[in-house]
Amino acid sequence: RERAMVERRGRLLGPAYRLFYERPVHFVRGEGAWLFDAEGNRYLDCYNNVASLGHAHPRVVEAIARQAALLNTHTRYLHDTVLDLAEALLATMPASLGHVMFTCTGSEANDLALRIARAHTGGEGIVVTSLAYHGVTASLAELSPSLGEGVPLGRHVATVAPPDAYRGGPDMPARFAADIAAAFAGLRRHGIRPCALLVDTMFTSDGVFPDPAGLLAVAAAAAREAGALFIADEVQPGFGRTGTMWGFARHGVEPDIVTMGKPMGNGHPVAGLAIRPELLERFGRTVRYFNTFGGNPVSAAAGLAVLEVLRDEGLPANAAAVGAHLMEGLRALASRHAIIGDVRGAGLSIGCELVGDRGTREPATAETARIVNALRERRVLISASGPGANILKIRPPLCLTRDQADIFLGALDEVLTG
Ligand code: PMP
């Protein structure tokens, strides 16, 4: 049956999409951290970074259904849920961020952030990390080096190595800041004025690099020194995943713009940005911005319900506690499985780097692919990232329990044992 679906999908949707796993899965239902396939088999979702509250969370479902039954429309009329959501979001941010703008996807949020940053700085130059992913539009694809050589970077884009504390050594904040300064200086030499440093605050697609805390404050200072803005892409780390509401908070830095998406509607498309009001002045004067669906009543209701559930269920604190338990378990596995070279993370954003040799730290690329697929056969879902595709990326819903974390650890232990 799956084979027939794969064939039909290729015939109808064409060749550009990729599916996960050697044996793709067909899910029909989700609940909490579990996904159920068409035969009713249960899978533990340690991959998902969208339904962060748990799949089909009843309070979000109810909020969406209630608003959809009343009214959904474009965003040119007054409606108050979007204002309630803006107010609730700003209450989670540093006081310097005073406005919120809504979009439908993280890509649109980053695209808008860059338009505003260009209008404010008058510059074009963007610095990103060497395996960054920031979105799907033409303007973001050309600054998303993780898309590979088939998608060339723009002339106005320079890359810096991510702050890899495992391979990079202890002088990391200073070196990262020096790289950023050099990247902006290099752009200037080509006549390109600085616009923004844009980073995922957990460096998720680069391979998950949480440390050292405080690093992003040093990085932001280097960007500002060059005349650029600091844009924190919180599309992956935001909404409690790192154990705090926002990934940048661990670094004691106030970004100029924060972009957000993915878990913001627990699966319903809603995204946006928070920004220092003064940065919007020129853009607001010169551009008439309209986004048909961005912040529509149903999306706003979903977003508001997400914030309420995060607070009422204490999910950031749960992410911190269960994440610490998971990392402790992974480190215990590392004492028995030499392939585990490094375990790192914050809350439930965890990277587990697999190496062929702990001395040379050579990426265990093929073995990592085997492990991801073998876990799928044991009905545990994760993925891999990093330049050697050898870093297990572990991002379960924030409602994960210790018992579920132990199921994951047990399955990984079995798979590593072979
Ligand atoms: N930024 C980051 C860090 C992301 O991981 C993603 C999505 N994977 C995006 C932006 C783009 O978000 P979307 O797919 O909702 O457009």
C-alpha cells in the first residue's frame, strides 16, 4: 500500500519532494507524542518541531474549530484575537521589542524581516552560518547554504562557520565574533553594505550548537559594530523548546528582530516577527504591507491557545527537565557505545553526534543513516543533520514524559548494539 502511495505521489506531485526513511510512513492520526499509521501502529515522535504541545492538542483544536465556525477572513478588518495574540507574544519578549507582524510561514517571516532590515540599514549584506536554513522563498534560498550547491548563494551573502564547541575548541565566542566581523568586512570590500546577521539561535541545521551561553550576545555586538542588525530566527528553537520561551534568552541578548513560526499554531500555519518599533519607521512609511492570511482570526486563535497551553501545562519547564534526563541517558549510552562522540542541547533540542573514531571525530555518516532507519523500524522517529549527516537531531514534542524518553533511549541502545 505504501509503495502504491509513493508511486502516486511521484506521479502527481513530481520529483522535487523528498520523503523520510527508506520505508516512508503514512500517518493518519496523532495524539500527544504519538503518531499512528494507517494500520493503527503507534510511533514515538522525536522528530516533530511543529506540534510542540503534542499532536492534535484538544485546546488548540477547540480554539480553531470555535473561530472557524464564527468567522475567518482576510486581515483588512478589525478583529481582536490578533491583538490579544500580539500582546501575549510581546509579554514574552524583551521590552525593547514593541511591535509584532504576522505571516503564515517562517519563510515569509524571515523574508519580511530582511525587507525591513534592508529598508532600515540601506545595506544588503547578510551573514549566515555555513549550513543555515532560513526558508523556501527565492530570497531565502540564496542565503540558505544547507540547500546545497544546486542553489547558489547570493553575492550579498557571506557565511561563517557555526560555533561548533565539539570540533572548534574553547575560544568559541571570540572566534565566532571575529568571523562575523571579517565576513561583513569582506562584503564591504565588494561594495556591499551590511544589513543583518541572521542566525537560528540553536544552529539547528548546522548540527545543534547550544554553547556557550552568552555567545549570541558577543555575535550580536560584532554585527552591530559592523552596522548590521541582529535577527534571531526562532522558527525552530522558539516557544519553549530550549527550556526557555526563546532560544536567544539563554544568551542574554536582545535581538533587533525575532522571527517565529513552526510550533506557533501547533500545526496550524501562523508565523511572524517581533521588532524594535524604531526599525519599522522607514518600512512603514514607504511600504504598504498586506498579507492576506497572516494573522487571520483562525490563525490568531490557534496562536493564542498555544501560548495559553505552554503556560498552563508548564511545557518549557518540562522540556528543560525531560531534556536533561534525555541528555543524561544519551551520555550513559556514550559510555557503552563508542560511536557517540558528543551529546549537546538545551531543553528538547538535542544533537547527538556519531563518529567513526573519537580521536579523529570522523563523521559516521552511513551508520547514522542506518540508525535513523533502524529506529523507524522500531517505531521511533528522529532525523539527522550536520555537514556529515551524522548528528542525530532529537526534537520531540514538549509534552514528552520521562517514560517516553526512556522508550527512545531503550530503542537507541538496541539499535546501537546492532
Ligand atoms: N527558519 C528556520 C530555522 C527553519 O528551520 C525553517 C523551516 N524548517 C524556516 C525558517 C522556514 O519556515 P517555513 O518552512 O515555515 O517557511
